[in-house]
Amino acid sequence: MNDDNGVAMIPERMLDWQPLFEDHGIPLAIMGLCVVFAALVLVRVFIGLLPRIIAILDHFYPDPSAQSDSAPKPKVVPYVMPEQIPVVIAAAVALALKVPHRIVRTRELSQEELSWSLEGRRQHHASHRIHPRDRR
Amino acid sequence: MNPLENLVLKASELYQTTAFAELQIGNVVMILIGITFIYLAIAKHYEPLLLVPIGFGVIVGNIPAVSGMALGVYDDGSVLRFLYFGVEKGIYPPLIFLGIGAMTDFSTMLSNPRLVLLGAAAQIGVFLTFLGALVLQFTPQEAGAIGIIGGADGPTAIFLSARLAPKLLGAIAIAAYSYMALVPVIQPPIMKLLTTREERLIRMKPPRHVSRRERIIFPIAAFLICTLLAPGALVLIGMLFFGNLLKECTVAERLANTARTAMIDIVTILLGFCVGCSTSAQHFLTKQSISIFVLGAVSFAIATAGGVLFAKVMNLFTAEKINPLVGAAGVSAVPDSARVVHMIGLKEDPHNHLIMHAMAPNVAGVLGSAIAAGVLWSQLAK
């Protein structure tokens, strides 16, 4: 490339490494990452301590909802599944899989498995549709 | 002047009052891009809630204005200019964060706190891209705004670029939302490349029950921790945790419900449409935009890799193993990246449901990217 005087021009430099070593370069990046880690480590530590904090809090100011949880619970009557339900499940599975299948057993979810907020789970699942990548 | 000449003159004058007179090839290209966004949203279901408003906004923003008429987002006094005010001044992103907070269930994070660190690790993409943008001769302010694309958080990217690099706002917003929409395409190859089959099969223990008290205390305490360390994140994190408190306290259900439904929908429409409108070819089709898109892709890939690799490093020091796929959810594309983790996990083991485990780093990633934005803003604001 030549300029008006026919002198060869040097192409504009695309990469400039100098800014990396200035205040707003690598030092800022390291500092920023440290702040992010520090904040989230502190959040992590706090979450770790949270059950203890709750225990202390409960000692002085019991949680009414927890009290109702610890109150004597009515006797649980074993649930007997009506016959129609496995039939409906089997029909739904047959429709979805379209291959021979056999439902071996069904079970109720444990309390631990139900620990997730149902509302939160519903929203996460409903917010976007699942699209398998190999769909046709 | 004979009647024919008069007719031609009138036709010419009429032509000058149409948008065709000012239409350039760049506008046509952008209109095609807008149509492509709408196609991807409708046919491929890539982030339809965002890509439909943005895509249509791109079309609207590339209809050339007739001289003397204030129509576009850059024309003083136009209606679009008033709507764009919310983008330009960073009003919409915090409102979106309020809605996100009212939707977010932090129980996942509270039940397995070590996964929080994965949300921090993914922010390495932000800062490495920041350095990359500096090398490419962007100013530090522009580099900061570009780097935050790696956070995969559209509102945060808009919020920061409106403050640090308003001229690049359109390109950064489009890049951020494009990569958020392409999470199911970009992340899986990186996740598979960096993990072995054995690692992808790791099962994590079910989460513990989180009490209501914990869920109420957490947003207040976490807000204090985050904003005392990074005050620049005050607006975004404040609104996020305020929305979450509305949800968890259960006594303000009406407010929480409005925040997570009608309000966030309205703001999403306005934000997406206005961002699309800001991408007129004259402002958008530049070499800088191409660089921003390349850097954004790099940033996103590094962020994903950072989360996955950090999970593998954590596995070296802990007895209870983490499925490293979960690390990819450290980018804050909620809930898409968590869903991608879930899908990849299911492909390896149809009974290994990772979605709830992945939500922990996912929401931590939202915090991480907002804190990163706060740090960059506080350090780079002139």
C-alpha cells in the first residue's frame, strides 16, 4: 500500500499488547476475578453457616411453621393405588414409547425427593420447551 | 411543463417521501438478519421470548427515516427514542432482575453451597475477554462492556454497556442475546471435549430440605455480602434479591406474582424491541461489531470451559464428587445452560437428572456476572 508520495505505508497494527500491562489491563482483570471469587466464597461460607444460624435463631425465636412441622402428625394411612391409575400410566407409556414395555413397579416420592420447591421446579420446566438436539 | 414531465416530477417527489429513497444495502442485510432471528425463534425455538422482539425490532430499526421526521431510536423526540430511554439509562435491566429474582428458587444453591464457586469460575470468561478486547485496541471501557458478554447475561451486558460504551450497546446486546439463544449449540461440544464419559456419569447426592427461614434470610444476607464487596453491583443484585425476598416471604405474593409475570414480560418486550431498533445498519454494520461477535463467542466458550474445568479441579480435593457437566451452568444463561447440562447428562445416563444440581451454579453465575459488571463499572467509569 502506498501513500500520495509513493512511500510504502505500514499496515495499521491490529494487536496492541501494551494496554494489558497498564492499570486497566491484567491488574484489573485479576482484581475483578478476585472480587467475584471473594464475594461468592463469602456467600458459600454464609450458606454453610446458615443451618447453625437457623438453629440458634430457633432456640430463641422458634419458627411457627417449623413447630407445626414438629407437631404430632396424624397417622398416615397407607396409600392404595386404584387399579385405574396403573392402567392409565401404562397407556401413556405405550403411547410415548411405542415399543413393548412392562411397568415393573411404581413408588411414592420420599420427603427428601419432594424437598425442591414445587413451584420453582414447575417454573423452570415450564419456562422453555425441551428440544432434543437429534429431533427430526 | 407538459403533463408527462409533471407526472414524472410528482412520482419522483413521491419516491423521495418513501423509505426506498434512503434504503441501503446494509439496511437490507439487517432486515434479513431480523427475519432470521424471528425464524430461529419460531422454527427452532431458540429463546423465542427474546428473539421475536429483537428480530422485529431489527426490522423496524432498519427502515430508513424520512428526513425531517423523528422516527428512529436515535432521533430526538421520537416515540422510539422515549422507549429507548429505558435501555440507554439502564432502567430496564434492573427491572428484569427484579422479575428474575421473583422467579428464582435459591434452594438448589442453599442445599449444595460448594456449587456456588462454579458460578465464580465461569466469570473467568468475562475477564479474559476483557483482556482480549484490550489487545484488539478497544478502549478499557469498551473492553469491559464486551467482556461481560461472557457472563451470558443479556440484561447485565446491556446495563454495563449503556454505562461504559453506549455506542456499542446494540452490537453487545445482540451478541449477548444471540449467544444466550445458542447455548444448546455452543456449550455441548465444549462440555464433551473437557469431560470423560465416567465424569459425565457421576451422580450427585439429592439435595437437603431448605427451610423457609433459610430462604428468607439468604437474600438479605447475600445482598449485604455482595454489595459491600462490590457496590457497583448494587442495582442489579439489589433488585434480584428484592424480587427473591418478595417471593420467599410469601406475604407479598401479589407483588412477587406481578414481578415474575406481567412486569418482566412488559420489560422484556420493551427491552428486546428497543435493542433491536438500535441496530440500524449505519450504527451496527461495522468492523467493531464483527470483533464484538468474535470476542463474545470466545468469551462464552471460555466461561463454559472455566466452569467445567473448575468442577474437575474441585473433584481433586473433595471426596464427594461433582459431575463436571454442572460447571458449564456457571454461565448465567438461566435456565438454558442448566437445561443443556441436564440434557447432556441424560444422554449418558437416562436416570441421572442434573437439572436441579445445575441450577445452583446457574443462579450463582447470575450473581457472579452482576458482581463482575459492578467491578468493571466501578473501575472503568470515567
